[in-house]
Amino acid sequence: MSNSAGLTAAQKRRIQKAVKSVPYARLLGFELDEVSPGAATLGLKIRKDLMQNHGVVHGGAIASLIDTATAFAIIPLLNPEERVTTVDLTISYLRPITKGRVTALARVVRAGRRLFVVSAEVKDADGKLAATALSTYIKL
């Protein structure tokens, strides 16, 4: 994680622990770029094994990147004992991604007592908007 503006030492430790404890994110190759309270940016270097048979990155890989970025945006807003899980995730795929490094920027839109609403934008290697998303999380 290159930037963690506005985080306490405890929040940084929790995020570092979360990065290490999600084997699926490591499998796909997610890279945590930046986290601040209510925001997170993750990246993914495009590889052949992430593509579907038409040479485009599989939508599931993009959905996973979004889901992970939105979760990391929430982590700094939680008390140490609190956990969340995804309730829904709606994605609009706007352009195909075929190469380079894709980034997902997630921002908490609303943090309620039990629910969080988070938006995300995915940009391709040229900085063009490739997908948008809106997700809801619930405290467990």
C-alpha cells in the first residue's frame, strides 16, 4: 500500500492484515494502492488467464476487483470488532478491457448504523472509465 492518508496505526495494521488474509485477492493479483477513511484504490495487472475467450478481461475479475475495493473503503470506518459483508453489487460495464493495468476507486457514499453504500469507478490503463458500480454492505 503506497498511500494510507488519514489512517491510525491500528487502522493500517487492520488493512495490512486484511490484505494478507484474502487468498482470493492474492490469486487474482490485486494490488492495494491507497486507502483512506471511506475510500480505497486497488489495481490489477491484466494477464491472459483473466480473460474470457474473446480477448477481453472477464467480468467476474472486474466484479471481484470492485467488491474488494469497496470493502477496503469501509474498513477504516469500522470499530475493531465490527465486520461487514456484501448485500448487493450492481455493475455497469462501459468498455472492454484488454491490456495494461486496471484500477478501481471506491468511495463510501453513505455510512449508516448497519448499512454502507459504496460507489466505484474502474478505469483502464489509459484512464478511461470502463465500469461503474454501486454496492451495499451490512454489518454482521
